[in-house]
Amino acid sequence: MVDRLAHSEANKRRIQHVQSCFGSSGQPLWLENKSRVLVGEGVLTKLCRKKPKPRQFFLFNDILVYGNIVINKKKYNKQHIIPLEEIKLLTLEDDGNLKNGWQIISTKKSFAVYAATATEKAEWMAHINKCIQDLLAKTGKKAGGVHAAVWVPDSEASTCMSCMKTKFTAINRRHHCRKCGAVVCGACSTKKFLLPAQSSKPLRVCNSCYNTLSNTKPRAPGEKPEGMISSGIFF
């Protein structure tokens, strides 16, 4: 069915409509002479750093797009685009009010989402996995090997997850390790490390991950390790 929709006027209109809903702040989604197809769309609850929030998701046969809902079905902002070859899915067990969830693991950003029903969850996961399989088979692309960690929500850590001593307050702020996703205090995340898959700039990591990444060994005074810096609807 996806192949039949490719290059069709109906598919083109749907993609152009999604593109227009993001306005000038979003990246172009309709590509001339390309076989991009809009496979499905819908609202999922994304587990954000502060609290769960609704986000609009669009599944294409080569990318997954999501953004904040400004006006439902009419306007979205803060567009995010994830190539499907970088994605893998991990199902989540129901936990209290958080039900019908799974993790979207990707190279630059990983997070948990939740559907309204178990059926929706099954459909989303099945369609995403099918699109990934088809993309890899048709293009010869390789699945991403390095994935970003899912951040632990702020609400799940009242105390530093590294030293287990520092309590978070308005003064003692929470920080997230970009390697393991743990919530740590400033003293336990004093350094940065270059994680090329996530950013061209060094990112904050916890001291434990820094030591692991740098493979610490005795060095001459003042010598730094190379490359390191301290401081739904489906059609």
C-alpha cells in the first residue's frame, strides 16, 4: 500500500498539509521526485523531563516526525525529525497511570511514549517496525548502532543518583548525564565528553560515565585524553 501511495497526489497533499502546519519554523517534508509517504499520524503522550505531555506524531516511510501541539490538527511547533534507520523500539510494562507505553530509542534522542489504548500501542509499534524493515531492505541502509540514553524524569529523583547524598533544591539543580540519562548533581557531573552521535560539541556527563568513556589511566601532569574536554491514524 505504501508503494501505491508514493508519488500520488493524495499523498502529496497530505505531506504538504503537515508541512504547512509546522509553518516556516519546520523543515520541508515534501521532497520533489522522492518516494516519501505519510503512513500515519496521531497524538501520543511523551514522557518529558518535567512531566508527560501530549505530542503530535507523524510516521513516514523514512522518518518519524513529532512536535508540540499549538492548535490541534492546525498548528504545531518545535519540529523533530528522526530517520527511521536510527530507531529501535522497546516495549514498556504498565506502571501505575503510565500504560500502553514503549521507548523510541534513536541516535540523538531517546524517550518514552504512551498510547491511549493497548490497540493503539500495538498498531504504532507494528507500523513503525514495518517501515524500518522495509526501509533497510530497500535502501541498504544500516540500522544505527549507537543510541542516546532515555533520560530519567526529574520526578523520579529527589536525590542525586550518583552520590545518593545531595538532595535537589532550588539551589542544587538537577542535571542529566547525556550518556546514561541519570539525574545527578553538579558535583557529580563536572565534566563534558564528546559524543559525536548526539552533538558536535562536548556534552555534560556524570563522573562515572566520564571515567568509563575516557578509560582513565595515568597521564603526564596537565595532559588531557584526546577528544575529551573537562568542565494514531494510519492510511
